[in-house]
Amino acid sequence: MDLRELNLPQQVPQQEDSNPLIGLLTTLRRQWLPATLVFASVFGISAYLASQQKPLYEASGELIFKIDRAARLTKIGDEETQANLQTEARVILSAPVVDLAVKSLPPSFKDADIVDGLSVVPIESTNILKVSYQSSNAKEPAAVVNALMNSYIANDLKASQAESATARKFIVSQLPKVEKDLVDSELALRRFKEKNKITALAQESSSSIGAVIGTDQQITGLKAQLSNLEASSRATRARIGISANQAALLNTLSSSEPVKQTFAELKKVEEQLAIQGTQYGADHPSIKRLKRQQSTLQNLLQRRIAEVIGSGKSINSRDLQIGGLDLSLMADLVKSEINRSGLQQQLDTLENSFNTYTIA
């Protein structure tokens, strides 16, 4: 009897210690009130914080940039394209573009409000920039994105027009110099003929050999220069995607006020159509009205182009939107063509003279 009484108290604590779950339940039964208070406090604070958070609304738009045609075919310049996209992204977030966008928005908007919620990032492996804006107000994101893209387009158009004006001034300033060089070359050729008495070469056998050799050397030199100019012209034409004749026509059209005015109106309508196309369907009255205006302006533009360059010549109206780089290349192309024409005339004259001397 004494042994059973002594052994039972020793076995009970060993069973409790060997099972931690029983110990945990025992603790919870003893401390249920503090545990309940802690759980209720944590749950209440979490619910309060969740109720204070406002939902964010986001709107986004995309801007597509023109890729150089030669780079697109050869896959050369991909890194430069991405760098250009990064540059344009910084331009979109620049103060002039943001200020212009703010002016078109309600007075409640501020620069800080727009910049803080804006995101402009390139889409990988494309020539597209994605413009996004987040706000707790459901009406703000779309308005801000549209205003910012319109502001960027207007700023880019203004910069392109300034570059075009500069390029035209450069072309005009270079033409007199090129023409003077051509006249000087013709005079130098005439003096060469008079000095070497080309008309009397058949009668002067001793001098004719030296003159023929000199003429042949000049012909070889002119052919080399002509070949270099033709290679340069081909490279320039491939880069801008137009021929020398088209470059001359576009240069003529760029100085026509009716053509420029009609093209500007057409671009404005197309920009409005692109913007409202993201908000309305094709059957919406505003979309139909803008499409009618677009068709009317396209027909008017073609008529005015025909009035300037003639009805028998064709120009794609999209080529009228020429950037500063293309205008600079056009200037190089025009200069190369003028030089090539002058060299070709000299070469033809020398070859005719050379043939006359050798036959004689």
C-alpha cells in the first residue's frame, strides 16, 4: 500500500512533461484573458489600418517612335534606339512638357502631384514608351496621361519645326557656294584647255603625248571622285529612304505655306482621333466627325501638293513630317548631287577631248 502511494505521484508529472501540447493547453486555460486581449488588439489595429487605405487607380498610354529604316533592316543601332527612348522618357518628364500639361488640366493639379504619380518606361524590345499615372481619384489618371502625351507631341512638333527651319537655312546658305565651286571648276577646265592648246594637239606630236597622259590622269581622278560621291549619295538615300528627286520635291513642298498649313491641320485632327479613339468606339459621333475631317484634309493636301509640284509627281504625305536629322541628310544629298553633276560634266568634256586626241 505504501509503495503504490509513492509511485503514482512520480509517474503523473513525467507524462505531463513528455507532451508539450498538454502543457500549452494548460497555459492557455490559465492565461486565456490576456491572450484574448492581445489577439483582439492586433486584429482591431489591422482592420483599422486596412480601412484607412484608399484604392489606387491607374491609366496608361503608349507612344510609338519611328525607327531608322536602315537600322531596322541591318539590326544595327539597337542600343542607340534604347538610349534614344531613355532620352525621350526624360524629355516627357521635363519641366516644359509637364508645365504645358498642367496648363491644360484643372487648377487643382500641381507639378508635384503629377510628377509623383508618373511613370515613363520603355517597353523591352520595342520602340514604344509607356506613360502611366496613378491616383486615388478615379478621374485623374486618364486626364493626366492624355494631357502629358498631348503636351509632349506639341513640344516635339515645335522642336521639329525649329530644326526644319535651321536645315532650310543651311541648304540655302550652301547652294551659292556649291554653284560658285562649279563655275570655278568650269573656268579651271577652260584655262586648262587654253593653256595646253587642246585644239592643236593633233599638230604637236611632242606635246600631245604629255597632254594625253595628263588628260587621262585627270579623267581617272574625276572618276574616283565621282565614284565616291555616288557611294555617299547611295548611302544617304538608303538612310532617309527617298531618292534625290523626292528630296528636291520635299524641299520645295516644305517652303509652301498652304501645304504646311493643311498638313498641320491634318496632324492635329489625327492626334485628336488617336486620343479620342482610346475613349470611344468607331461608331461614336466624335470619331465619325474626326474621320470625315481627316478624309477632307487628306484630299485637300493632295490637291495642294499637286499645285506645287505638278499632278504627274507623287509624294507620300507622311514624308512631309521630316525631322531635323532627315533635313540635314537631305542637304547633304542635294550638295552631293550638285557636285556629282559638275564632276560628270567635267568628265564628259575630258573624255570627249581625250577621244578626239587619240583618234587624231
